[in-house]
Amino acid sequence: MTRALRLLLLCWAVCLTGGVVRAQGSGPSVRVVIVSSDTAVAYAQAAQAVVDALVRQGVARSDISQVFASELVLRQQSGLPLCPAVCVALGSEATRVLLAGPVKSPVVSA
């Protein structure tokens, strides 16, 4: 029950940010980065639910990328910039990595 409620709240938040991302769509590349804490099935299902919600709101699949928190740490250590319009953190590790790094985008955490 709690898991279903969290997923419902996450989808609601993503629907709200989907409108924000679509409104900012005048730039060359609007990006949404979904950062998962782990490779577990629950995170994969939640990430797919977020992608589906964003696509229903009009965000192109090509504007959505998915990474794991461990990959993001390596990317930040390499100095590669992460400049999406919105970051979606799935899990506490993903939230910690996003907030500890130089990401200046809004972070939706679930």
C-alpha cells in the first residue's frame, strides 16, 4: 500500500513537472534525467512509470534519460556536466548524489 502511494505521488509530481518541462521547450534540448539508486526491479518499474507519465504530458522520449546513482557519481568525477531541466531521484542514494553534486536543476525526489 505504501509503495503504491509513493508511486502515485511520484507520478503526480512528474505530471506537474512535465508541464514545466513542456513550457520551457523553446530551448534546443529539454532534458529530464531519472536517477535510480539501484538496479532493482522496483526502481526500473518506477522509472518506467515516470517515463510513461512524461510522455503522456508531451515530453519526447528522446528528451528523457535514465542513469544510476553510481554512474552519476562517475560522471560528476569526470567533470561531465549534467544540465537537465528537471532531475527525478528514485531513492535516497539518488537524492544524496544529486544534492551533493553541482546540479542546478530542480530535483523531484521519491
